[in-house]
Amino acid sequence: MVLSLDRWVGKVAVVTGCASGIGAGIAEFLVDQGLIVVGLDRRCELVQELAKKLSGKKGQLHAVKADVSKEEEVVEAFKWVEDNLGPVHILINSAGVAKENFLYNGDAAQWRATLDVNVLGVCIATREAVKSMVGNNINGHVIHINSVAGHKVPNWLGINIYTASKYAVTALAETLRQELNHLGSKIKITSLSPGLVATEMTTLNTGVSEERQAMLKSMPILQPQDIAEAIGYVLSTPENVQIQELTIVPLGETF
């Protein structure tokens, strides 16, 4: 198997949650490979800063303000992409949230916020990307950034509804695969499930308890670049090969 990203050079990739962490790492990697990347995030100014940092690279990063929990903003963002850059070839659903909370006495507003981003946001962005791919006869690729917590429940107090949201992503990826097969589409779908990664949701999160911070910092951990390189592997496979599920964890992970 010859692995190459050449067929994606100059093509449009949309990355949600691009302001920091995994999304930013993926955007930087794809720009280095020569792709036209559109970074969607409600913190558009951070994506703009990243775009300046990446100027002069082989590809290019465009910052578009969009909160994936707001359908109208996502729809408008994809319209901007089509009107200004052309059809979407790759979608990477990287936006995600995790709020320290409990099921037995938790805040329903926080639960809804998690589901709006981690589940409905994925559905809406995927719908718009697939619509672009099908409408332009593109054999594209949709990648959901899932989690090992989408396959088993870690014994972490306070994780509340996050795991359920990631189990939903696992189901959404398989459901989309079946739908695309029914359509006779050549669009690929991949669920990529990392273990612990250094992001604003984990070791860089100042909004969690000291106990949680200490626990996270004591554990083996991946960096966003590790996930970006895994994305490169998934995208580099031949057109007849689909990596349906890829799990990537730090060596020594114990949960």
C-alpha cells in the first residue's frame, strides 16, 4: 500500500474546532501538506492568528467564525466555503466539549450544551459537507474525532454525559457509512478515537478541580500532532480502502 496525500493537494478541507488543540494541530498538518483548510470556530480570532503563522506554507488556512452548536452559523459557513473556495472534499469534525458535572445532581443546561456540540454539531456539519460532496460528485472523506470514551466508560467521576455523547458519535459514523453505501457513494467515513490528548479539555483546562488536573497530568498523554499524523494516515489510503475505526492511545494508557 502506497500512502500519499497528493490527491488532496489544493482541495478544500473543513476542520471544526480549529482554534486550539486537536483541530489546530490538524489544520497545521493539512496546510503543510498543501491543502486549502477552512477552520471553523466561534473563536475566529485564534484561527486567524494560526493562519498568519502558517502563511507561506504549501497550503492555506482560512478562518470562518461559526459555533457548531448553532445550525444557521454552520450552514452559512459552508455556503461561504462553496461560494469562495469551491466544494468540500474533506470534513474533520474536531469540535468537542467536556464539562465536569455529575448525572445525579448535574446541570441540564450543561448537558444540552455538550450534546449540541458533540452530537448535533457533528450531524449538521456532516450533512452540509456530504451535501457538497454529493452535489459535486466528489469522492470525499468525513472524519469524526471520537474518543476511547465512545467505546468504553472510563472510571472518571464527573465525566457525566460526555461518554454518552461520544458513544453517539460511534453510532453516527456507522449510520453514515450505511447510508452512503445505500446511495452507492464513494465518500469515506472514519471514526478516529484518541485516548488522552493534551488540549484545553484535559491538561490545559483550568476550569476543572485541582484533583482532576493532578490526575490528568500524572497520566501518559498524546499531543495534537500525534492525532494530526493519524489523520494523514487515514487520508493517504487508496480510494478502495476505508479506515472505518482507528484508535490511538499513548503508550502506557491504563483506562
